[in-house]
Amino acid sequence: MTELIFIDTESEWDELLHEAYRSIDPVGAGEHERGGAKRHRQATRRIYAASALHLAISNDGKIDLLGIRIWTEQDRGDEKGVVDALLNHLRMRPQAKAVTYGGLAAELPLLDLAAMQHDLVLPPQLCSDSRWRPGTLRPHTDLALVLKGQGRQWAHLSEIGLRLGFPADLFASKPTVGKPRSQEEWEELGCHVAMDTVLTAMVALSWWRAQGAFAIDQTAMVYQLCDWSMRRRLVGQAQAHPIARLAEQMLDRMDAEVTAAD
């Protein structure tokens, strides 16, 4: 039995931190992106939402979805509350391996900074000196880094999803996520960050299946995650139709496989 926890966070720029840094380095902080947009330093970002999807895979390839948690600044109060909840969730499940998409470049630096500022301690899965036995999964796997390999280009999660045949509009809202201003927007954000962990799981489990690590049925796995997400009401308005369409595609594929086997 292997337990995995897929995590994702959302963050935004802290203008007070940015302006404070600009008072020290007005030239560097005053640089602008192409097109005139303000360029911020990564250390001026703060986490305001996080999610963790916990599942287990048995030796025969059966997937057991153990639950999903969502934490937002709205219900946890501030960045410290969100990050503390996520870190404790991982710490209470030391047997589970953490999985992110681009986490070494995005989530982990911000979690490190938040832990330093708010007097928190990282769980074993996210510590830089975590050890593991050869032949076993690392405490934390960054799927984006694994897929990049020795190449020079990074692939976005949406690119991999398209390659796997997922609907394009499933990823259409990802670049436009911003900090909510209303109750409805907070609810949609919760769905968004939760679905990011689900999509990461779909891609990661597909990769591990290709590597021969898990003997899972890929089509059934994608359908199971789609169906479970819809029944748990994790799918927001922007992704409801494409998730339903993806589930239908997987059902059609399974029906075709059964027909071909007869």
C-alpha cells in the first residue's frame, strides 16, 4: 500500500513587502515585465489558499480516495492559519508521500518563507534533508521536474493534460485566478485549488503507471477522480462541464475496451 498526498497552493503579491523592498533596491524592484506590468520578487508573495488530496494505492492497483481538505484565508484568518493547517495535515500522515507540480519552484519556497516568518516547522515530507531508501518514492516528488528530466523546457500541467486528451477548457481558468472578494468567489477558489490537486493526481498517476510503478487502469483512474470530484462538489462553475465531459470520455473508452474484449 502506498499513500500519496497531492498539494497545491494559491498566493498573491503583498504590496507592502514589495514597497519595503523597493525602498532598499529601487532599481531592482522598479523593473517591469515585458508589456509594462510591475515585476515582483517571489519573496513578496503570500499564500492565501491550499488544498491536499489524500489517496492510497494497493499492490493490485486499486485506488482508495481517503479525502481532500481545503484551507483558505477566509476560514483560517491569514497566511499563517492556511500554511499551519497544511503543514499539520502532512505531519499527521508521515507515511504519505507529498506530490506537487512545480512545487520546488513555487510551493516549497513560499512554504519555507511562511514557516520562517510564522514560527512553524515543516513536516518531514517537505524538509530539504529528508532521506529515503533507494527504490522507494521520495518524501516529496515534483512531477514537473521529473517530466522535464535533462531537457531545457518545463511543461505546464495544462500541456500534459492536453497530451492526455483532457478538454482544453478544463484548464482555461488557471491563469486568471486571483484573490477572492466575495463569498461566491471564495467558494469558487476552494473548488479551483482542490481541482488542481485532482488534476495533478491524474497526471502523476498516469506517469507512474507508464513507469511501471503502479499497476493501475489509467482510464478507470481518471474516471474515478472525475466522478468522485463531482459527487464531493469539488468542481467549480468554470470546470463543471469539462470535468463531466472528461468523465463521459473515460466511460466511452471503457465501454469500447469491454466491447473489443468480447
